[in-house]
Amino acid sequence: MPEPALAPLIVIDLQTGMFDGRFEPPIHDADGMVARARALIDWARRSGRKVAFIRHDGPAGDPLAPGEPGWPVWPALGQAGDEPTFAKSVRNAFSNSALGEWVAGQGAGEVVLAGAQTDFCIAATVKGAFAEGLGVTVVSDAHSTLDTPGETAAEIIARHNAAFTEAGVTLVSTKALTGN
């Protein structure tokens, strides 16, 4: 049986374009997101868990297209050289079969998710992880999105946290995981 203590941290789409404000406003609570993501990455490393980064590859002309200024993983996260980046071009990170193979290679039957955007790639990756037969923990205060005309980012995050719980996700705060 896979060991929950081996569950890797998967950091989704925390790319330069989500923070630099060049093409869109930064994601909700961008500075707080960076601080919490860094705390989670440090926690994962200290606890012997692996960390993987997901990078969205947008189409030509998109701010997140390969080679565009918004495309790289946000440098403030401090990605280590041995921490892989898995590319995707759709919302579900598990659409890249190499991610599922990497998770399986960790001996993990579950994953810990953080990143952006709550209502797109986080929600789709939760479903993708379940489809892979994995248990899912979402860090409740370490995923973010943008306001929409009808709903603030904070409302979207709260709504999705409730939906994640209903779907069988384990929801936990950064502080509960890291002790900080």
C-alpha cells in the first residue's frame, strides 16, 4: 500500500505571468501566495517529500506561451535544479502522462496540490488525480485565482474549497501542514 508520508507536493502554474502584472492583474493575494508556496516547498523538502512544478504552455501569442516572459516558473519560489517541471497545455496537470509516472515512482498513492488557478487548473487537476486513483490533499490557502465579473477571487476560492471537500479531497491549511 502506498505511503501517505510520501505524497509529493505539486505546485501548479505559479508562473511569472501570474505575478508580474504585465498582461493581467496578479492573482489574488499574490504576495501571500508566494510566501505560503515557499513555506510548503520548504516543508516538503524538510520532510523528504518530492516537489514537482507544473507549467502551463499557452498557445502562440499567449502570455504563458513557451518562451514568453510570463511562461517561466516564478523565480521567487526557488525551484531547485532537481525538482522537475511538467508541461501541460490543458487544465488537468495529469494530461501529461509523465506526471502520473513520476508520482507513481515516488511510491505515493496521493498528492498535495497548491497553485493557480483555483477554478481552472486546480479544479481540473483534482479531478485528474482522482481519475488516476490518487488521494488528494489541497492546501486550502495556497491556491488562488482572479476576480470575475460576478465573483471575487476570495469567493471563488471558498466555493471551490467547499466543493473539493464534498468531492473527497482532504483540505488543510499551510500552517497545519508546515507548523508555521
